[in-house]
Amino acid sequence: MPMFLCVSIFIPNIAMHANIIITMILIKTIIFTFIVPGAVTIIVPYWLLSCSAPPALPFGLFRYLGLLPALIGIAILLRCVWNFTFAGKGTPAPIDPPKELVVQGL
């Protein structure tokens, strides 16, 4: 069998294997990103604030001013998750840490 034919057979398989690995890392990262920060930033405050008693003080404008730090924090989290996934080849989860040290980003 000619050498170029052997190389052409194996190169697509290697590329496809790398795409599958990146896809699996991306899926694990998305799951971890929604479960952990989602539980802390959405579910826990909902449980704390869902009591039937009315709030002691009206929130007014301060409720909307709190969105700015929240949106900045979400942007920082997404940037860090991006770096962990594509630069580090891993997830932010301790059970599947990045394979390479991430020294870029925030």
C-alpha cells in the first residue's frame, strides 16, 4: 500500500478524534457552568426571597443598580470558562481540570 494512502486514511480520523474531544470538553463545561453558578446565583436567592412575607424595605432603584455588577460578573465568568475550555483543554470543575496551565485572560 502506498505511503500517501496510509497517511490520508489516518489524518481524518485524528482530526475527527480531536473534534470529539473538544466537543466533550465543551459539553462538560456547559453543564458545570450552568449547574454550579446557576445554583448559587439563581436557586439559592430564589429560595431565600420566596417567603410569603412582604419585604421590610422597598427596593426601588437599587434593584436595577444591582444588575450592573451581576452582568459584569457573568461576563468575567464566561471569559474564564472560555479560557479553561479552549486554552486549557479542560473544565473549571475540579473533577476535570484543564490539561494545560491557563495563563491568559483575566
